[in-house]
Amino acid sequence: MPNAAIQSIAMSVAERVMTNEEFEKIVETSDEWIQTRTGIKERRVAEPGQSSSYFGAIAAADALKRAGVNPEDVDMVICATVTGDHLFPGTACLIQERIGAKNAGAFDVGAACAGFIYAAEVASSMIRNGTIRNAVVVGVDTLTHFVDWSDRSTCVLFGDGGGAAYMEATEEDRGIVATVMLSDGSGAKHIKIEKGGSLYPPSRPQSEGKCSTLYMAGKEVFRFAVRAMADSCHKVLEKAGLTADDVTLFCPHQANLRIITAAAEHLGLPMERVFVNVQKYGNMGAGSIPVALYEAEAEGALKKGDLVMTVGFGAGLVWGANLIRW
Ligand SMILES: CC(C)(COP(=O)(O)OP(=O)(O)OC[C@H]1O[C@@H](n2cnc3c(N)ncnc32)[C@H](O)[C@@H]1OP(=O)(O)O)[C@@H](O)C(=O)NCCC(=O)NCCS
């Protein structure tokens, strides 16, 4: 069986930078509160019309260019997102069309902020079993289109953008070494956008009074996130027969610096081996892990042959981790 290596990675985030100070003008908050509780200093905010496929397609095209691959040679486009352009068609199809991947299949993966973990494993499994030769795996979200800008407990947390990885079959000792994917639907109530799906469709009587913006029970999610990070990291290391000492770089979902440091402490990983960019982007949903991987590589923190552990958690509830030989 071949391995499925990540041959290139790229990112695309919204251009507009929104600082904590700007929030002081729209809700009762302060730069100090936001930084101490979350580690976030600024985030990127998409303009109206800049949807998830917009950033996803830019990143996907760039990933292919970096790998020197013709879009027509791509077998599959997978997009991890929970903020797709529409309920349907799938955002992966819109990306497939924009990048000119004429001969590819395309579908979305909805696993919230763990979406890239799930999508990368799906692509890897399909490549390894021979169903496809290669895939473009996108993780992208534009959550600011869905926040309630008057709710200070959520609007300060999110940002827009994502990244894309080009994965292909290789005989080299690279690619996903082990993955764990977990869920607990009993926690579905803790992060959600209630209205807009088939239970509460827009403009239907049963949807009256239901919320079409993002709701999050912050404290419950915080507790879950700390547990989920530790749980998935332990399980994926155990599955691979490795320990945290073998990990070159820990590249977690970037939601909150306190959650990241708690996980690193729990694993006994010094912060020098933990990649953090939440201060610049806030929580970009499924986009945060590929953007972190891109920046880690660009900064020289992640090199070919390194062992990187990615971990994500989010609405569902879902969580999971990939161990990747870069
Ligand atoms: C949202 C979060 C930062 C809040 O931090 P916290 O320390 O738990 O804060 P609390 O919810 O206890 O709120 C403390 C107080 O700060 C207030 N507060 C909330 N947001 C605020 C803001 N932006 N500015 C100032 N005060 C704020 C609350 O209203 C509360 O006030 P009260 O005590 O008068 O009711 C934190 O719960 C969190 O990060 N949760 C996980 C979020 C996450 O990772 N989500 C993504 C999953 S993919």
C-alpha cells in the first residue's frame, strides 16, 4: 500500500484586519479582556460576498501551483467546512470549478473545527487503498458571516480563511501515520446555528424565534476542548506506538491560547514545540489547522520528515487528531 503524503500546503485569509480595539467601539469589551481570556489580538474579517469557496479556491489553486500539478490531473477535491456557500451544492464543487479540476470528484466534510483532521484522513485512506491517486484537501470557514455582532461572548472569537493541502500517493515514508476521530452528539446543543437547516428552515412557521447566528455555551465548550485535546492526542500517540517526545511539532486547532497551553502542559510539551497563531487570526474553524501548518512550514518550524501532531475539536461535538510524517 502506498502512503499519502502532503506534497504542498497553501493558505488564504481575509485581507481586512479587525483589532480588539475596534470591538471596544461595538460591544462592551476591552483588548485586555480578549487577550487574557483568549490570546487573540486581531482577526481577519471577510467582506460580504467573500464566501468559504472564495478563500478555499485561492488556497487550493496555490497548493497545486506549489506542487507543480495541473488542475486537470486532480482526482478529488474535499472541502472541510461548516460555513459552505450554500446548503447545497457542496462548496467542494464550487472550488473544483474555480480551480479547473475538470476530472475530479468533489464533496464536503462537515466536522466543524475538526474538519481538516477528518478530511485529511478520508483523502489519505482513499489514496492508500487506490480509489484515487491524489486529492486537494481544503479546510476553510467564514464564521464572521454568522456571528451576532452584538454578542460580546462570541463575536470577538472568530476569523475568516483557510488552507489547502495537495496529497498524493508516494512510496516515501511520509503522510498520515495515525488518526483518531471521535464524537459526542449529546453535546450538539453547546455550539450551533439553529436555523437554516431542515429542522428549522428559513421562512417556515416552526422556525419563528429560532436563531440564525452562532450560539456557543463558552464555559461548557472550554471544558470539553481541554478534555478533547488531551483525549485525542493520547489516543493517536497510543495508536501509533509513539509518545509526545517523538512529536517534532504540535499544531493544534487555534481557538484559544488557554486551551492550547493547557493541552501542551498536559502532554508535557514545551511551548517551543507548539505552533500558535491564534493571536493573528482568531478561530477560523476548519481553516485554522491548514493555515497553522502552512505558517509553521514557512517559518521553518516544520520540515520534511518531521512528525507533526494536529488536533481539532468543535461543534458536534467532534474531535480528533492526525499524526503526520511531513
Ligand atoms: C468564550 C470564552 C473566551 C469566555 O471566557 P471565560 O473565562 O469562560 O468567561 P466567562 O464565560 O466565564 O465570562 C466571564 C464574564 O466575562 C464576560 N464576557 C464575555 N465575553 C466578554 C468580552 N468579549 N469582553 C468582556 N467581557 C466578556 C461574561 O459576560 C461574563 O460576565 P459575568 O460574569 O458578568 O456574567 C471561553 O469560555 C472560551 O474560550 N470557550 C471556548 C470557546 C471555543 O474554543 N470555541 C470554539 C470551539 S471550536
